[in-house]
Amino acid sequence: MFTGLILEMGDITAVKKRSGGAILSLRANEIASDAETGDSISVNGVCLTVTELRTQNSELFFDLSDETLRSSNLGSLKTGDKINLEPSLRANSKIGGHFVTGHVDTVGKIRSKINVGDMMKVEIEAPADVINFLVEKGSVAVDGISLTVVDVLRDGFRVVIIPHTARLTTIGLKSAGDTVNIEVDILGKYVAKFLNKNGSRDSGFMKTLMEGGYTNP
């Protein structure tokens, strides 16, 4: 479990394809200084397990399955790319973002980035089955970053990036056409599951949710 607050941007040192997946290696000083083999790390929003750690050069290694390569943007990474990193949530950790599982729902595409004063308004294209779980002022994880949804569109959504986030994460480096991993709020999934269980619905509860911006998937 993660919170979507990125601790550090790492540098990809290699992506080696192999039968059934790939081996990803990256360099990250702060993450590596406190990591151990077997730890879970959010890498661009994808929960991965540290399989090897070389503390002498702050390098971490991860195994990627074919499924992970297909369902996230990790398969398009190359040596030298920057990547968002967050260690897993601890019992005494502050929760400043929202609950993020590290299980990516889809890969979206940045449609536009517009500067609005010191801020950036970013529009991201996403499929309908993901849009159905988004609400204005709700949370979404984009490449592992906990962000607030500003506008929900028919085929996408908008977020506003503050200078701090743009400076410390990859969202500030990306351009229109670049891909991003998207994970919707897990609470929205459970609500939808509850409402659709056995085909039954609480009409009063459903009405309240609809008035708040929820769209039935």
C-alpha cells in the first residue's frame, strides 16, 4: 500500500527483456539507502518487489512479468529515463495523499499541458471504464502521484499540477503524447462492487452518489 507521495525520482540504468518479462534496474540514492531485498516499491505507480540491491552504487533490481509490461508504461522505459518512486506505507507513516495499491488500472495518454500562471493544467485521455470511477475533487494516481481530479470528461480528465509536484516528479517532464499509468481510488471500486452485488441497489444511496458526481460503470 502507498499514498501517492513520491519520495524520489530514480534513473533507469537498464531494461533487459527476457522470456516471460524483463529485469528493470534503476539508481535511486534515498530509496536505496533504506530498502531491503523483498521490499515493495512503487515504480511509476506499479507495485514491484526488490529482487536485488547494490548499496555501493544505490542500484535496485526488479522482475517485470509480461502482464506488467502490457498493462503499464514500464515496457516503454529505456536507459536514462526518470521514474517516480515511493516506498510502501508503514504503520507510522503520515498519509498525505490517498490509498494507492500499486495495481494500475490502465495506461492513459497526456492530451495537453497548459501553463496557468505557476500551475500546469494537464488533460489526460483515458477509457470509459476508468472514467466511470472518477469524480470531480476526487483522487487519482497518475504514474504513482496522488492528484486531485479537477474536471471529468467523456474520454478523459484534467488535473492541476503545482510547481512543487512538477519539480519533484516526472509529470513536469512529460509532454503531450506521453503515456501515464492510471490507478483510480480503491474506495470507488468497492462502492461500485457493493452497489452492483447480486444486481441489487440502494436507490437512495445511489441517488446521493449520482448527485455527488458518481457515474455508474
